[in-house]
Amino acid sequence: MSTRTTLEARNGPSAQPQPVAGLGTLIRLIIRRDRVHGPAWVLGIVLLVLVGAASTIGLYNTAEQLQNYADLTSGQAAIKAILGPGYGLENPTQGAVVMDEMALITFIVIALMSIFLMVRHTRADEESGRAELVRAAPVGRLAMLVAASIWLTVLNVLVAVGNAVSMVALGLPAEGSLAFGVAGLGVGLVFMGVAAVAAQLASGGRAATAIAGAALGISYLIRAVGDVGWGWLSWLSPLGWAIGIRAYADERWWVVLPLLALALAMGALAVALSARRDFDAGILPQRPGPARASGLLSTPLGLVFRLQRASLIGWTVGIAIMGLVMGLIADEAQTLAENDSVAELLTPAATGSLTDAYLATMAVMLALAAGGFAVSAALRLRSEESAVRADPVLAGPIGRVRWAAGYVLVAVGGSAVILVVAGLLTGLGTAVSLNDISEVLPVTGAFLAQLPAVFVLIGVTVALMGWVPRWSAIAWAALAFVVIVGLLGDLLQIPHWVRSISPFDHIPLLPAEPMQWLPIVVLTAIGAFLAGIGLVGIRRRDIG
Amino acid sequence: MSVAISLRNVVKTFGSSRALDGLDLEVATGEVHAYLGPNGAGKTVTIRTLLGLLRPDSGEARLLDGDPWRDAVELHRRIAYVPGDVNLWPSLSGGEIIDMLGRFRGGIDPRRRDELMDRLELDPRKKSRTYSKGNRQKVALVAGLASDAELLILDEPTSGLDPLMETVFQQLIFEVKEQGRTVLLSSHILAEVEKLCDRVTIIRQGRAVQTGTLDDLRVKTRTSISVATARPVEGLDALAGVHGIRTEDQRLHFEVDGDNLEAVITHLGGFGVRSLVSQPPTLEELFLREYGDDVVPDDAAASPA
């Protein structure tokens, strides 16, 4: 700030408003707070890309191996839905294969980084009251938003550079590597803007993250439908644009323009919304609550359910819609694989049809998504404890095990609800697309059969909270592991013993495989054992 | 006298720091007991230990004839707790939280609840994310006081209340006392302590440094004396416990330790006392003496002669 502007500021009301005053100090504050988070995200993403790409390149060396990969994926609707359309696989290069496997997942993780960190430095800080101290200082109205955006832009650029350099270092062509990095940067900036808008709409950090996360989910879903069936739909999704840069497959650089335009538009919208609202208030209205508690709030379990009800509904609706859409495009699974040799390759040793294989993959994928709910629901116990909201409950005649068991029950029960509803809707979608109502119950059963694996994830989370509460967030790493192993295990040819660590690896692939009860029983027992250990830990440690 | 709370030589460490360092605390049934100490002295750790949220490393803790850790659930049916930093569920309304916490302990008397909300002027329909600190505290107070608990544990319950509500709170505690219930009150508001409390315990660095009635505590500190005598006083400085003797306007001013007061007064009697003003230490001086390192500011002790 120059001397002149300082003088103007002292002249009172006649001075110019300074919307970003204090920006430099705020950026330093953010860097200090993110000195672990920021580097961890950047290094984590770059390492994920580097390791994933290196192992892919190691697996697919010869033209024959590359062609095998292309044949394997070209017929599978499930793979197109999960990984993208596979640009360049008609004439496969190593770069094209790496992109098919890694690009979309990388973009999603980049988007998550932008969402989490943007909300952390804007809405979550307002909610906690910390931002009030900052805003009471001579700091402009937009300074926090702008400071967080600058910091996230820096992180996104670092990720882009890291990814491009990794690819070049692995021997892939420079132009495609740059395109991959730039596309990721575009996605990161778009969802930075989306999160900034969500932070103005919602009045809590959790709600803001949920809104931005839903936007990411919708982008993914629209693109999935487009990539499997109606190709034009993919052009309505920023993830579709980013994939559409066609790295290593005749790059289309112009897709950067819509990405940047959307990012700028979101940023402008966030600024406009932020000028229209009060501090710590969202644009979405707050209604008064009831003066009396309903019967639900009579037990600790009721409280846990009430606190998570909105989140459970959100996860259920999101995953069920994804299931419905995946079901509705199930007939594509057959048309895509009319080639006999592919069909032979795809059909598991058992009796299942191609559609059954597709549905089995969907059950695993959506159960992994339900695992996201399960881990976050169980971790609520820890966040309630950290926020000193456990004390008023435990100061009543409520035992710790009863208190903690409420979180386990809601996590398990909520996951069951998600799986059943998503299974039903996937089955209904399949029934409509195949004109065969008999699919509904088997598909629902296939989804529900995943519950014991989700239960194991919950057990791991509870055990962490019981014995190493400060390290509870490791549960997210466990989720990331089962997701990577579950979705990319085959393509990355991850060794079997590594895959067998994931509980999802042991669940029979219904409806493509026959039912096996042994793994179901064993996994349920493991989940119960881990949760039990966790409860014992919670019983004997300090609270707080 | 039966005992509601008894801590003996309780130690609680967090890593290398000793939050409670051999703490003794005894609260008799039916009394209002003030629990005082500077910030970070260990008051909240004590209370969370009494609630069975923290497990003491060593020492003996008894609460209503039970073990606060082992018998937590049974004991909590008989106690009510109001925290100082009230953290509530942002998406629930104040009314919902009060009902819920009441039901956890087996139901809430709706008339008592409505009366308390009325007296404390709490709007139960607001979501708790929109409550101010004072209003969050009111939610916790209504939830705690609406119960018929025999022991109330209050951790700085009025730090966010306005003076009007502070008066209402004091009235409510008087009523609780009349019903013969026990209160452990941690507070920094000394006027409140002076009005409400039967006995006081002061802790510093995890140890109880003083405990007793306010009168007991006053004995343990210095009283300022201003005296005019017929004959000049001799030999005063030779007596034990006499400090800061000076003469001003032909009056003798000095301070004397509570324990030595009687001997000093007897000694003065031999010189023909014409007038004598004795000023007991204010509660504030008492605390300054206990909180700070033995420092009673000289002017504060001497000025109100």
C-alpha cells in the first residue's frame, strides 16, 4: 500500500473501498496454515500420476500388448463409464493408454484438492469464527477469497508442472504431456471457482463441500453417460472437456478455452454473490428450528442419525442417481462388445453374461462410493469429540460405548440404505434398458452383498479412533487404497496379494459369479472385531 | 458432614505437562463451593476428570460415593454439568438440544423448562449456529438447571451473560441451594462467588493452595490496621506477622497476618487505643495474593484506611 492510499484511507468515508486490502498478509497466513496440506496434496497427486503411469508403461511395452489393452477396454461400457472414452486407443500408444487409465482419476483428485482447500480457507473459517478476527483487521471484503484463489492457483500450477514433467521423464511425448498438465490445471481452476461459489451459497463448511462435491459428481456422471452412449453429453461436463484435450492423440488445445472461461465465470459469480451477503451468512436462507425436540432426539443414536440425516440423503440420492443412469445404459454393454473375441475375453469363467459383468463392476464401483459415506459417517465421532460436543452427551448418563456405537450403527445402517437404494435403482434402470424386470432383485442383492466390505472399512476407522485418535484421518488413506485397487487393480495388474488386502476383493462378483457365503461371513466378523477393538479403545482413553 | 466430591492427591499429565499435580479438593453435600484459579491452573481438567472424561494418572477421586471413571453412567444420572465453552450442534435449535439432553437423563419437566427459558429470556427456536456465546450458555444452563440433579458442576457458567442475566443466575443458584443440592462453581466473577459460595478452593498449577470459608481465607492473609493511641506504640515491629509500619496524620498504619491479629490487638491495648480501623482483605486482594506470586500490591492493601 502506498503512502498516498494510506492517507486516503485515513480520510474516512471519502476513501476508495479497498476490497483486497491485506492480501499479502493473508496469503502468508494461508501458506503457514497449509504448510503440510498444500505440499501433501501436490506431492500426493504427482506421485499418484508418476507411479500409475510408470507401472502402466512397464506393463504395456510392445505393440501387441498395447493392442490387447485397446481390445480389452473398447468393448466394456463399464470401463468407458469409469475411465472415459479412451481417445487414441484405435491406434494405441503408451501415452494414450496412460491417459485412459490415469487422466480422469487425476482430474478428480485435482478437483477435490481445489474444493477442500478453497472451503477450508473461506467458508469453514467463517463458520468457526476465526475469519471474524481477520475481517476485523484492515482487510478487504474479498481479500480472503482472492488470497485463497491465488494460493490454489499456485498449487494447481505446481501440480500441472509436476504431472507434465513426470510424463516427459517417463519418455512420453512433450506435447501430450503438456496437454495433460494443462487440462488438469483447467479442471483445478474450474472447481476452485465452483467451491468459491458453493462457499457463498451454504452457511457451513460441510454444506459448501457437499454442494461443490455434488457438482463434481454430476460432471462425472454426465460425462460417463456421454462416453458410453450419447457422445454430445460429454461436452456439457468440464471433465469431458479436460479429457477431450486428447493428450497423446492429436491434441485439441482449444478445449482449454471453455475450461478457463468457466473458471473465470465461477470466480466472477463468487465475487458477485459475496458482495450480496452478510459475513457468516449464506445466500441460501436459514429457517428457524422447532422449539421442541421430536421423538427422534431421545437417544444418542437418534442424535447421531439426526446429525447425519442430510448427509445420508445426499449420498443416497447421488449414488442412486449414478446407479440409475448406469443401469439405463446397461444395454450399451452388449452393443459395445459384439465382437466375439472381446466377448470371450470379457465373460468370466462363470456363467454370467456381458451385462452381468457390467453390473458386477457397477456394484463394486458404487459400493466404493458408499465407502466414502461410511468413512465420513464414522469419523463424525472424532469431529464431535474435537469440537467438544461429546462432553454434553457424555456428561449425561450415557456410556461411552453406547455413545460411540451410535456412530458405528449409523455408518453401517446408512451404508446399507445407500446400497439397497442404489441397487434397486440400478436394477430398475437395467430393467428398463433391457426390458427385463427380472434383473431388479439380483442387482439389489449384488449391491447389498458389498456391505460386509464397507463394514470392514468402518471397523478400520473405529479402531483408529479408539487407539490413535489423532491419526483417525488415515481412514481416508484406507479408502483411497481400496478405491485404487478396486477400480484399477486389473488394468494396473496390481499383484494379487496386494489386492487381497482390500475387503472388496473377496466379495463375490454378483450377478456374474455365484454367491459365496464364506467371505461374507468372514468379512462381517472382521468388521465386527475391528469395531469392537475400537470401542474398547474409546472406553479406556481420555475424551478430547 | 457427608462429602459430595473428594479428590486426594490426584495427578493428571499430558505429555510432559502436569495439569493436575497432587490436587486435593473436598466439597461437602449441600454447599455451594467455589473453585477458583488463574487461567490454565487446571480447573477444567479437574471438572473433566470428575465427569469421567479424563482418567487420572494417580490419586483417589470420589464423586457421590462412586468412582467418576468407572461409575460414570450411574453418577451422571445424579449430576448436571454446564460447560464454560458451550459448543452446540449448529443444525439443531436450542429447544431441541435442551429437550434432548433432558431426555438422555430420563425426561425433562416441561414446566420447569419453560419457566427457565422464560426467566433467562431464551428463544428456543433459533438454530444454535446463530446463537451468541451468552445464548449458547443459556441453553446449557436451562438443560442443566431443569434437571433435578443433586450435584451441579458449573464451569464458568456466566462468562457470557449480561449483568441482568447474571442476577437471574444468582437467584437460580440460591434456589438450588435452598433445595439442599450441592454446587461446584468455577468462576472468575468474584462478586458472584462472594454472594453465592459457602466455601472456596483456590488452585494454582494443578495444586490446591487454599481451601476454606471466605473467613478462613481472610485469616490466612493480611488485615490492614489503622490505629490512634494515647501513648506512642512501642515494640510493634518486634511482634510476629506485622508488616509495613508507618505513621501518617498521627495514626499508625500497618498490616498484620491473620494468625497474629489477636496478639497484636492485645499488645495495642496497653497503649490506650482511641480509635482503630481494621480493614479485612477484599476477595480481590485474596486472589491477587494467591494467583500472583505472593504479591499483594502495597497501595491496594493500605489505601482503604
